[in-house]
Amino acid sequence: MTLVGNFQHQNFSEALSNVKAQTGILAFTNLASRARLCVHLSESRVQAVFVNGRPLRCGEEAHRLLCRQFSERAGGFWFEQALPEDLRRGLNISLDQLLSEAPAENRPTGFLQKIQQLFGRASA
């Protein structure tokens, strides 16, 4: 499965939610800092984070960096499935915990909530 998008149509928390049950690599670009980030995901956990090809070894640093991405609006992302043995491991950050720390306006919403946000609630 390949998933491609940009943060104008789908925010970072929605992108994470869409692939959290998958095993693979979520890569994205941050246009403000011109950084390219790759996140290795497996078993609903962040296993590794790379910034411009360099691995982050500190879990707290990786966690802070990922939390900052919730407010980014410029950039694109893509997800590619991978075998667990092809991924680097070591950080073991819970995606559910990470998503719970997203600001309320950046939390993932379901389809119905998105339609209601875009068009307002239909009166009965």
C-alpha cells in the first residue's frame, strides 16, 4: 500500500492515524525547515526517526520533533509498506500517546465530522 498526500488536505495527525496499524515508512517534508523526515512504524509504534537521513537516537528528542509536526501546514508525505525486518528499531514511541498530544484542532476526525466542519451542521 502506498499513500501520498500533502498537509494542506490532510494534517500530520490524520496521516499518522491512517497508517498507524500498518508496518512501513512514513516520509514527509517540512517546507519551513526544508527537512526530510522518515518515520519507521510497526505495531502502532514509532520504531525509528530519521532527519535528512540521520537517525535520532534519543526517544525524547524524536518525540518532541514529531509533536512539533502537528502544527505544520506546508509539506507533503508518503507512506510505503515494508517488512518488519526492513525497519530500524529502538525508539518504541506509542502512536496512540503521540496522537493524544496533538492540539485539539489538529486531532484526526472521522468523515462525518469533517463534512460538518466544512459545511456546518444541517438543521433538522
